[in-house]
Amino acid sequence: MIHSVDADIDSHRIAARISQAIHEHRLAPGTKLSEEEVAGTFDVSRTIVRAALQRLAHDRLVELKRNRGAYVAQPTVREAREVFEARALLEPRTARSAAERAGPADIALLRRHIDEEHAAMHDDDAGRALYLSGLFHIEIARIADQATIAAFISQLIARSSLIIALYWERRRALCESHSHHALLAAFEQKDGARAEELMTSHLVDLLASLDLRRPPAGARSLKEALALSTGRLR
Amino acid sequence: MIHSVDADIDSHRIAARISQAIHEHRLAPGTKLSEEEVAGTFDVSRTIVRAALQRLAHDRLVELKRNRGAYVAQPTVREAREVFEARALLEPRTARSAAERAGPADIALLRRHIDEEHAAMHDDDAGRALYLSGLFHIEIARIADQATIAAFISQLIARSSLIIALYWERRRALCESHSHHALLAAFEQKDGARAEELMTSHLVDLLASLDLRRPPAGARSLKEALALSTGRLR
DNA sequence: TGGGACAAGATTGTATCCAATTCTGTCGGT
DNA sequence: ACCGACAGAATTGGATACAATCTTGTCCCA
């Protein structure tokens, strides 16, 4: 599962931790990631942190502004559409082939993911639920045994997490577990065609649950966040 | 075209140069990229080079071996299949939407690419022809106006270049320009469906022109290269 | 002659240092 | 009171120095 990467061990670990924090919505889009602060948190030198931030920047999870530091990315509306466009090309066919290949162990694993997702939901830990929901998709790519595509999907799902943080319409119920259950059923029956359809509509639903009209909803800088939350200033 | 990246300017430039060299088959798979050597070549410090190599490693163009340096990647047979699998998911639909969106300027640009490709071919500069042939695909993704997908395709094409270096069967004529001409015709007629079909079969042809049975054809290390080229060792 | 141990050299990994740029707060002018 | 200029502080960018690891060559012994 964890294929030991021969590249920078620590920077990999730090990038993974930050990535997970973003995924769980514990780091909001726009948050500044000061090199020294991160270095202090993980007790390494800035050199390592810089490598980690570069890696995250390459995955579009953070944006590096020259001489100004690293910030958790804030996908634009356009980027949001592009991410879901890419997912629409990759995930349905991948789900199909995963459904056709899935063995009992794979299905058990997926079921465990869904259960954990439920548990997190019940604990009102929406962040963790979102993270697990992402893992579900990544797991499917892994089952399809396509590491290259899985890497792409991982990146897209991480970015989706940011998009959800910015654009999710609270009004609409997201209710991912329903779609995931349906997908699991298709997997159990090795019904690739149905898995492909379900994944397609799942992605459509997800996109539909976003409000991609004008405004990037979330707090992007502390200043702006306060300005917005307190109504007009003064 | 060149949207000024706010991240490391020099490291971006160096990564691009190395990437192009790989693309043009001027750097063979397995070649070691010594930090100091690269640093000397571009007259910068190792710091910059390390950033560039990390970037290339993220794109799977080089492999970073801990404490042992950076080497031009040598995709396995499995990776080769995966890359073309991913291309098969992304490129046809992208070609379709590009064909439907392409304006006269886009078509002129594509035609210029094909012409340059011909010229390179005529000059017997197979490396440059291959590079331009890759640019043709990337240009299509750009026309489709999907930056995210375009980035994925760019990476896949770069890796394809390595795959071709390792697995291309010289016997079979590659004759990319023929396929590219046909695609261009579909673009001129704004025939998205046809463009999608043509791209699919183009990719199938490309994959078919490779010899993905056992052996990774190219020279991977100097030692092994000599061992192979001189027959049995003394 | 072949193989293993050891030492010197070379290369990468990380930390630290200094320069360059940006940010912040203050001052002075209008 | 508002705006711009300027100085100091803080932060990032890049180079260098040192430590850790690997490679290479030699020597000794079986």
C-alpha cells in the first residue's frame, strides 16, 4: 500500500500531512503557510519545508507567490469546472474496469471505507467524512490497477476538496454515502457498465451541489474574512 | 503562451530544457543527471538544480534515488501500458471538443506544427520531429481550453517520449504526420466526432508500433549498455 | 587468482548564512 | 484627516558549508 518512495522522506511526510489537513478542511483555502511556522511545527529546517511546499504546489494544492510565500490554493470557478471535467473523463471508465476486477478483499475494503465515512458523519466530523469519501474514489482507481490514472485522480480529488470548501452550497444535501453505496452494489455484482453510469451521475450530482456562479465563497485572507463576517466594517 | 510562473524562474527554465532534451531523445533513459554537472551547465547552484529535478521527478521524467542521484526515467512495460491507457481516456474526448472549438488561428497553428514536423523529418532530425509531434497533441489540449487536462496530457506525452525511446520497434513505420494530417482535416470541418475517432485510432496505432513484450530495449546504465552491445563479456 | 574488508574520494542530504524583496508602521506634507 | 515616502522588521530566495551515504580502488588473505 505505502510503497516507500525513495525521494525525500521527511518532505513527503510533511506534504502528506498538510495535504490531509487541507482534505479535512482543517486548512482553509487562502491560508498562508509560512515556511518557518511549518518548519517549527514539524521540527525540521526550512529546506525540507520548501521541498514539501513545492510538491504541494505542483499538485495545485498550494500556490507559491514569489517572495510572498505559500498559500493554500483557491481554485477559481474555471478551475473548478476543469477539475470536474477531468474527473468526468477519468473516473467513470476507471470505475468500470475496477468493478470488473474487484475481488472480495477489494469490496470488503470499500465497505469499510463507507462504514468509516458513516461513523465520521455520525460524529459530526464532516472534515473526516469528506476525506474518507475522497479515499473511496482513490481506492477505486487503485482497484482498477492503473497507478498513473490513480495518481491523476488523487490530485483531482484533493483539488475537489478545496473546491468544495469554496463553493459548496450548504442547502443541498451532498449525501455521498448514498452514491457510494450504489457503486458498491454494482461492484459486488461485477457490473462494470452500471458502475460507469453510477460514477458519471455521482460526479454530475457532486458538481450540481456546488454554486459556481460568481463569488469564491470562502475566507481567503484573515483581513477579508473578518471584513466579511462582521458585516460592514466599523 | 508563456504565462510567467511566479514560482522559481530558473528552476522552471532548467526543468523545461531538460524536459525538451528528453523529449528530443538527446537524453537517453537511464542517463544520470548529476546535480553538480547540471549546475555547472546552467551556471547556477545545486539548490536550483535540485528544485528542477524534483519537478521533473514529479512528472515522472526522472527518477530520484535516495543518496544516489537523479536518473532519466525508464518506464516499465506496465507504466507504458498505463500511460497509453490514460491517454486513451483523455485525448479522444479532448480532441473532440478542441475540434468543435478550433478557430482559424488555431488551425493555422496546428498546420504550422505539422509543417515544421515535416521539415524536421526531412532534415533527418527524428528527435525534433518527435518533439514537435508531441507539441501537436499538447496544442490540441490547449485549444480545448482545458488547462487541467492539458497539463495531464503534457505529462503523458513527455512520458510517451521515454516509452518510445525504450520500446519503439524500428521496423514499423510510425508515420505520425499522416494521422496528424487527418486530424487537422477533421478540425477544419469542425467534425468533433471524427476527431475523436481519429485520435483514438491514432493512439491505438502508436501503441501498436511499440514492442511491449519483454525487454526494455534501451541502454539503462553504461555498464549494462556495454555488456549488451559487445555481446558476451570477455 | 578470487573475494572480502577497509579507506579515500565523490555525490547527495540538510542546515545555516546572507542577500533580496516585501510588509508594516511611522512620519511629514498637503 | 488623508495620502505618499521612508525606515525597520520580517520573510523568502539562493548559495555555501558540513554531515551522511554511496562508490571506487586498494590491499590483504585464503
